[in-house]
Amino acid sequence: MFVDECTIKAQAGDGGRGCVSFRREKYEPWGGPNGGDGGKGGDVVLIGDENTNNLVDFKFRPHWSGGRGEHGLGKDCNGREGKPAILRLPLGTVVTDLATGRVVAELTTQGASVVLCAGGNGGWGNTHFKSSVAQAPRRANPGQEGGRGEFRLVLKTIADIGLVGFPNAGKSSLTSRFTRARPKTAAYPFTTLHPQIGVIEYPKSYDRLLLADVPGLIAGASENRGLGHRFLRHLERCPLLMLLVDMAGADGRDPREDYSTLLRELKLYDPALVKKPRVVVANKMDLPAAKSNLAKFKRRFKVTVLPVSCLSGTGLETLKSTLRRRVIAAGGQPRTAISPAK
């Protein structure tokens, strides 16, 4: 199950009470106060974790709370701090405070840590209130309340390449050709119901690129039609977009209109998306009508088009090397795999 948006309630632990205590020992008639402080409450902490890829754990467990700090004890013994609640979130998660609408955290790097709700401080014991005029204070502070709030988690996938296209354009087939991801492939629209993340490997340089396959867009996607509109946010952090066009014109569609529609929907969702560098790929070039459609496409759009066939494998190696080069040119940085020992 893939979940990229959910709401949680977080509550940090309250601080423990300070203690009122006095030394009562033989031969110590003026022992004085020795009450310890209460322990600090446990924080609610967010940590970016590249080993998680969606928010399903938080959809079915929406309540998170840190432990309460222990109360102070006699003999100057302070209470133990409360256990923190640690939430490991996938990279690219944006956390928004529902009460204020303010973004309070954005986790984009492995191991990044943010305190979402701070635990309450423990109360002082009566030792802190001793003075020359109050040598036997019977006063201690209660612990402070921990922070709390309701927050929305939204995942914006961090990938190097965002794959966009109409349903049945061959996105899942291309993903399975390039990566070890195995998305469902079938001859009907909306086979892909949620984004698929695959790793493109380059054995010679030990580089890797992350490819995000977004469910197919249709006309009106920016107005919440179809499925793709739910996942367009996963393209926002991709330095390079790959627009896949069914050049064979299946189901009577015109590849030129498909390409125009894709650009229009991306612009309506966020104008910054159409300004991103992109690679245009013509798929299904093994079918008879593809060559004539490609010629018409090039006359209308003055863009470089890479012809491929996911069925026969034609053009895939050229596309693979082009993607690496274009990602680097767009400012992206391929991830480096561990090279085998020599």
C-alpha cells in the first residue's frame, strides 16, 4: 500500500515534578534540603530515512507521544528523562502545522533530525530554593507541559528523473526495462495506481539514478481528473523530466495532441514544471504508424526526440546514457554505488 499524505497528532512528554526532601541522617541536625529535579519529557523527533519510501506506517498509527519525565527524588536524585518518540520519515517529506498552516520541517537528507514537539522541562526540587533566609524551603516546581499539535505529512519524492505520460504510453514497461522495479503492466488505462521508484544503474561508472514513474495524466489532470493529479507533486524535486509519448497513436490518439496536453497540465499544476529540463521520448517505434507520426511530430515541435521501443529494446541504451548526461547538466548528482572489491 502506498500512502503519500496523512495527518498525525504528536504530543511530547511532560516534565516530572521537583521533589521536596530534607537530609535526615545521624549527626546531621542541620542537613538541609536535598530534593532532586524532575526529568525532562521526551521529545517527538523526525528523522529522514532513505530506507523508507512512503507514509503507510503513519496513516495507521496517527498518534505519537514522548514519555513523561520521572519525578525528582530525595538525596539530590534527579528524575530520568522521558523516552523520545522517533518518527523515521522518507526523504522528501514536508511537515505542516495544521493550526497555523506553516511548514515546520522538510526532510531532504539522510539522517536529518528535527524536533517536532519539545518535551517539557522538569520542575526544580527544593534544593534550588535554599537561601540564607529560607534554609528549609518546602517548595518545588511542577514539570512543564510538553509541546503538542496536529500535523500533515506530505511526501514529495526525491528522484533524479520524473517519468510522465498518458495512460498506456509504456511508462511501466520502460521502468521495468531500465530498473529492477516491476510495476504492473497491462493493456488498459491506469495500470499504475501510485508512483513507482526504480534505480537505473550504470555499471561502468558505478552511478545510479532514481526514476519516478508517475501514474498517467489525462486532460484535466490539474482539475483533479484521473489519477495523475494526486502525484504531480512528486515531480517538483526532479531535476529532469522525461515525457513519454505513444508515437504509434494507439486508441486513435494523436501524439502531437498528447504532448501538448502533457505540457498544458504540467503548467496548470505548477508553471515551474514546464521550465524544468526535459527529455522527449517516442515509444512504440516498432509499430507501423510510428515513423510517419514521428515525422509529423518533429515538424510541429522543434524538440529533440529520442525514438525507442520498449518491446524490442531499440534505442534504450542511447536513452539511458542521455538521461545520465542530462541529469548532470540539469544540476543533479548521480548517486554512487559501492564498487566491487578488487
